[in-house]
Amino acid sequence: MLNVEALTVEYWAKRGKIRAVEDVSFSVGKAETLGIVGESGCGKSTLGLSLGLLVPYPGRITRGQIILKGKDILKLKKNELRNLRGREISYVFQDPMTSLNPVKRIGAHFAEFIQTHEPKVSSKEALERTKKFLVDVGIQPERVNDYPHQLSGGMRQRVMIALAMALNPSLIVADEPTTALDVIVQAKILDLLDALRRAYGLTLIIITHDLSLVLERSDKILVMYAGHMVEYARSLDIYSNPQHPYTQGLLRSIPNIELAEQKLEAIAGSPPDMLNLPQGCRFWPRCHRAKERCRIQEPPLVKTNAEHYVRCFAYEGVKKA
């Protein structure tokens, strides 16, 4: 369904160039779920935005390929890209309150979206389709006349998911879909996304800082750190055999009910300033396994088994990816 090769995204600022995403490659199959995880500022949201060519100015994609269903979307013309967004790839943004227009009723959001892509659809038909979408995500159809501020946070997030589903896309990118929601509503939102994925056969990408969330919900996991993909593997492999020290640190910071005497550990230090990255491996100032070489050279991405990639010198004897 989606194949990304050597994607690099840069932002140009007065203080210099920030490479928010650097040399990231991954693939996701039809009806699969990919989890992209990492701390704030690691580049995961920029990576998600780049998949729909939505990176805001002054950011730009400087290198790589984004192949969706056999087409490189970086080579599409503006009108082709406009038709692609919403119909083939949809985006669920972080904060539904700022993504929805506060002076428009919920139904008006759907009508504008549907009729922009399908001009022949009447307002009445668009309204009926909107009610069906709302029912699909567990919202009463009469709420179609409500304004965003009349809905709870969880309901607004459901509206955003229904809006993303309105044209039956092949791929949905959900950026922090459970942020600021309580754990019960979080579970309902994630159950909803999974049910829609299975019902419609769509591919789902979940962007989050919560590794435990994607371990349970994803087929594959991509771990980001300071713009780099530091580990990429099947979820079960990440859980049973985490290889990068950063991934291991994230797992040690998550409570595990199977380990009665587990001691939670925090990762020392803070993520680096993207305008002043450390020489060598970007994680070495926080890594308990760092050696002198890590301070000088940037480690390559290596393939440790059929579907497991890691960026660490500890695996340099393995064939490079």
C-alpha cells in the first residue's frame, strides 16, 4: 500500500537548517497498522504530514520517495495531489478543536468536504451520508446540526475520524488521536479505529509518544529519535527483542503487570537541540552503552533479521540495510 524510501524533510530557520526527518524508509501493507513512536520533537508528526505533502512552510521534502499504491506522490501535479488528499489518504490531526471550524456546524464540515471532491452530490445526499458516518463512529445522527464546542473532546475526535473516512480512503494517518483524552475514551477511540480498519480494509498509521499503545495496536512499529529512524520491526519483535538502547529505555519506563518486581526507569537527559546535534550518534549523550566511537561516527542502519532494522554500532557486524 505505502512504501517510503530515504525520506528527508528540512525546515529553514534564521539560526540554520533543521533536518526534522532524515533518511527514513518503511513500508505498510493493505489493512496493516504502523505505529510511529518517539518523544516530542523527534520528527514523527513531520513524517506523518509529509505523507500527504502537508509539511508547513518553511519545511520542505528535500529527498526520497513516497509510493502510494504504485504512484510516487512527490511527482504529482497540484490538481492530482488535491484529488489524492481525502480520497486516497486522509489525516486525523492532533487537536480536533483547532482542526474543526468553530463557526460551522458538523454537517457543514462534511458537506464541504464531500462536495469538493464529488460536485454532483446534492446537499441533501451529503447530509444523509454525514449522518451515516456519524452513526458509524458512535455519534447520534441529530448531532449533525451541532457546533464543535457543543461536543466533548472524545466526540470531536470521533467527528475527525468520521471526516477522514468520508471518502473511503486507502490510508489514514492519525496524529496523536488520543491526546488529552482519559484512558476509557482513549480505548474507545482506538477500538473504533481498529474496527474501521478491519471493516473497510484501510491502512492505518498511528503517531504517538506512547509505546505501550502501539505495542498493543500495531502490526509494525517505527521508533524515531532526533529525526532518525532508530528501530523498525514487527510489534512482537520490538516487545520481545528491542535492540536499540532508546527503545529498550522506552520499554523500561512502561509498567508491566507480568513483572511483579519491575522497577521503572527513566531515560536520563533530554532530547538534543535539533540545531545543535551532538557529533556521532544522536543518542549517545543519554546511552548507557555509548563508546568512544559513538561520539565520533554516526551509526548506519543495519538489518538484523528479515524485518528488523536498527541504527546502532552494537550490530555493525550484521549486513547493512
